[in-house]
Amino acid sequence: MKQINIAEEYTITPGARYKKDGAFSGEDFREKYLEPLFVTGDKSKITIVLDGTMGYATSFLEESFGGLVRKFGDKYTNEEIFNRFIFISDEEPACIDEIKQYILEARYSK
């Protein structure tokens, strides 16, 4: 099992959607952290620790996880994408539901 602790390994101040919008964007996080683990032949779970940051812009979460659907949705179902992850968020557990919703909605916004 792989784990990404966003606050410890990426930033405590996640930014906006795109790299052009500034540092620590959802696009940057997806490309540098999520995609390399997601596309390997290893289908083990990826634990994402959401705690420890100063909060998340909805655009960061949507681009990070909804972006996976837009990029790889022709190869994987929404459930397969969501089920590859274990989300941990004691500080803001509602973030997990938001991420699931972004994954579901991204399929229809392609």
C-alpha cells in the first residue's frame, strides 16, 4: 500500500486548480503524486492523508481527483478510481464525500 500525506509531502497550503494559477495546484499534485502511483501495474490501494493542511479549495480537490477521471476515465470506471484510494481526514471528513462527488461528476463533464 502506498501513502501520500499531503501536508507532509506536498504542502500545508494547497492552491487552486491549475499550475498557471500559482504554486501547489491540484493539477500539479495530480501529475506529480497521484498519476505516477495510479498508472503503475501495481493495483494496491493508495492512502491519501488530507489532515494537516490549512484547508482545500474545491478546485484543488476537483482537479486532483476529478482530473484522474477526465484523464483515465476511458480505462477505469468511477468506482475503480475511487476504490483505489483510502482517504483519511479526521479534521474535515466532509472532504472525502466531496472527492467522491467530484469523481462522479467528472465523468459527465468530459
